[in-house]
Amino acid sequence: MADLHFGDDQPTEAERAAIDAIVPPADAATIVETERVVRGGRSRRHGLRHLLLPVLHSLQHEIGWISPGGLNGAAERLGVPPADAYGVATFYELLRTTDPGHRDDVVHVCVDPACAMAGNDDLQASLEADGARVHASPCLGQCERAPALFVQGVGRPDQVPADDDEDFQLPQAGDPGLRVLRRVGVVDPTSLDSYRSHGGYQALARAIEMGPDAVITAISDSGLSGRGGAAFPTGIKWRAVADEPGPDKHVVANCDESEPGTFKDRIVCEHDPFAVIESMTIAGLATGAPHGWIYIRGEYPRATARLEGAIAQARAARLLGDDVAGSGQRFDIDLRRGAGAYICGEETALFNSIEGFRGEPRNKPPFPTTQGLFSQPTAINNPETLINVLDTVVDGPDAYRSVGTERSPGTRLFCLSGRVGVPGLYEVPFGTTLGELLDLAGGATGQLAAVLLGGAAGVFVGPDALDMPLTLEDTREAGATLGSGVVMVFDDAADMTAVVVRIAEFFRDESCGQCVPCRVGTQRQHEVLVELQGSSQPLAPQRAELIDDMALAMVDASICGLGHTAASAVRSALALGLIGNSS
């Protein structure tokens, strides 16, 4: 039963066209009988609600905002209560439900630490002087080319700076040790033929030859762990989904990297999109999942276009569809754009977002392997994790384990930004020390003060940590984390109090507000740090104790990882004396 109460506002012709672009009237097949909604058409299995976010994107793109009439039109077409549709539309940073008073493009300028160090204030002032509509934005995933901006177009495509596209080159270009990145900057990311000429789709052929059980065994034996931060064993996840009965299962690529300082998946998706598609296909065949989904952050228009092109070419070549590469198995992929919500990187929040609900995390258990997307078994991995599958299938688990350490086998991608000689994306074996990684990137510029490992949800380490091996076990023992691969470098000229206040502000803003510990804790944490920033006195012991108490409450009682890690960087900065001391 759905309680549908529509207001008097009606969509304009332009708004109807924007809705029709996603859900043509003939496909909606929605019959409203009093308050009962009967859904039909090709989407009847899950109704049409999962098209809500694409429809809202279409309205925002064409009109410049989501008007009451446009929202009513979308809700009626999809059979979604208008209040629900409004709740979703107001959840996201990139969607506006109040008339901005103009139909100009909006230029989003990043305000997070890497861009602040690179002069984002000057960039914003310059853009405003030129008459641009500027919006202060959290991290845009372009930290290696800070200060970053993203142009949200009205009536035309969104844009990011194109200066690195035609002549893109990795800092490690030509390094024979590259695995995940070896095709980046080498293959034409718009050409299936180019990808195949560099070994593309050999892994899928080998996986079909091996069979699902042998593929999952190889992944398990390799020791491949998740690269999104949690480091969960990939083989265990895939096996759990494969063992679930029934045909309705899903594979999801989580490309919603919104952790400040992270940009690895953007570069991979922009420059090696077919590898993401091929590895997802292997995951689908191995787990028996016919449905694939890519969820990519809305601020990545180039990566989105490249992935869409790769999907279309793979489908045309029968590498996706009802009979994948002659395997007799079905697997196809849909792509969904996020709309500016850090919390949607959390897997269950991501599922809710795809399904057309607010991107709020779910309680666990149940876990995604049994009740994930659409409450069906789901294997979710990020692109770096998935691409590691390709070499593992072709060369075997022993070859994968030939680099790295016993407990952290393989290589790892690291996103270097801030005060480092050559910012960019680097791939090194697990076990490389922090100092060796910094040297590979040209070393710290200026006097090294601190390094933020793992992003805003990570921790600060000092110069005495340069000998720390970058492995799951060594960082855990040191009280640090590799997280999403962020390595952000700060020199002694950085205003570390301002940096930490911004991190606290980020979590305050990005908390979905669903659970009290996180909603209140992130707010109070930010308030204490703002007090510190505005005072010439060191942080009083009772205020430091308050931060600790709030951190413990968030760790113990928050629903998801945002609350669990919202105080990590703050507490590490206090412990290192980067903030809170008199000077």
C-alpha cells in the first residue's frame, strides 16, 4: 500500500520531457487504484522506484533545480509517495529543491585539506570575479591536481578540468611492477579493441573455462582483501553469495569514493573502464549473479561516460547479456550516479540509494551477502579490488602472492596529495614503507609535520612513522589504518588546527543523522574544535576528555562506519600534539 497525496503543482513540458527521458510513459505501466499502486512493465520485479535518483538527476540537469511540479510528476510516474520523493531529493548535495533564481552552471570548488593547501580560496575568488556561480564543496576526488573544481551543467554535460585527459600519464608510467595500473595511460579507454590488444578479456575466457567454484577458490587462496577500507576477504564474500539459493543475486561495483584525499577509483574508471566491466562479469558468473550495478559518484562525469561506453561496447560484443561470451550464463550491468553524499559509500546506504530511498545505512545483520540490494544476496567490491581478480584468474593465486607480505599479499594503490613532490596515484607492493612511498613521489616538500593515512576517517602519523611498513597488520599494530589508500602530506607551515576543524566539519555535514550518537557526536566534536580554533589557550583537559567520550559513544553505538571513525583523525592529531597545545 502506498499513500499517494499529490499537491496542485504540475510539471512543465520541459520537466515532463526530463522525466520521459528516463521513464517513457509506455514503460511506466503504473495503474493507481485509490491508494493501491499496481506496477507493471519491464521493471515490475522491483517496481519503478529504483529509477527515482536518475529521474531527479534528469530534472536537475535540464531545469537547474527540482521544482514542486517536477517532483510531483516524478513521484506520480514512478508510483512513489511525494513525501518520500522529497526526502530523497533533499538528501543529496548535488540536487536542489529551492529555485536558485538562475539557470547558470554551478561551479563546485573543493574546500577540503589538499585543495586548501593548494589555494582553493584564490581559485574561488577568481571564479567569482569572472561571474561564475560558485559552491563550496567537499572533496571532489581530484586531490592530485588541487585545487579542484567540478562544473555542474544546466542543459549541458557536467565537466571537470580536461587538462590531464589527452596526455594523461601516471607518475610510474612504464614501471614493470605495475599490476592494477599497468594499462592506465596505455590502452585507449574508449576502445574495446584496444583493451583486448593488451590482454583484455583473457581473464573472462579463463574464468569460464575454470568454472565458478574454481574461480572462487583461486580468489580465496590468493588472499585478496577489499581495498575500500574494511579489508574483508574477497573470496569469503563471493563464496557466501554463491552459496545462497535462488537466481536473483547482484554484483555491485562501489565507485562512490568520497573520502577526502581519495581518487584512485576515478583514475581507474577513467582510464581502464573495460577492466572494471570484465572483472565484474567474472564476479557475476562466479557467484551466479545475473545483475550487475555500478554506483559512481555524481562528480565523476568523465569516468561515468567511459564506463557507459565500455558497457555498451561489451554488450554489443556479447560480453554482457543473456549468453556472456558463450558461457550460457546471463550477466548485465546498469549504472547509477550518486548525487553528492559521502555516506553512500557505505554499502547498505548505497543499496538504499539505488533502490530510490534516502542513502541511510541499514543495521547489520543481515549482511549484504544474504540480504543486500533489493534484499537479495549481493557481492559488493570497489574497482581496485575487482581489477585484482583479473591477474589472479589468469596467473593463479601463487603469482598474486609473489609480492607483498604473507598477511597482506599483492599490491596496493595509494593516493598521494598535499606537500609532496609529485602528487598522483601510485601502486606499490604491500610492505613498502611510508618513507619509501614518499620518496617514490619525490619526497615531502618543506619540513614534514604529519601524514594523514586513510583519509578523513583515518589517522595522522608523524615523521617517526616513515619506517612503518604499509601493510594491514603493521598499520593496525601502530594504531593507524590504510583505509582507502590516502596519503596526504602536511609540512610545518600548515595550520593543522584549521585542517582538523575542517575534518570535523566534514563529518558533521556528511552524517546522515539517522542515529543519535553520530548525529550529535559529530556536531559536538566540531563545536569543541571551533572553540579551540578561536582561542589562544590550549585545549582544556575536560574538553579533550569530552572528545574522547563522544568518540567512544560513536564507536559503540553508531549504525555505520562514519560514526565509528568520525573522531579518528581528531584524536590522533591531539595525541601527536598537532593541535590543542599552546604555542
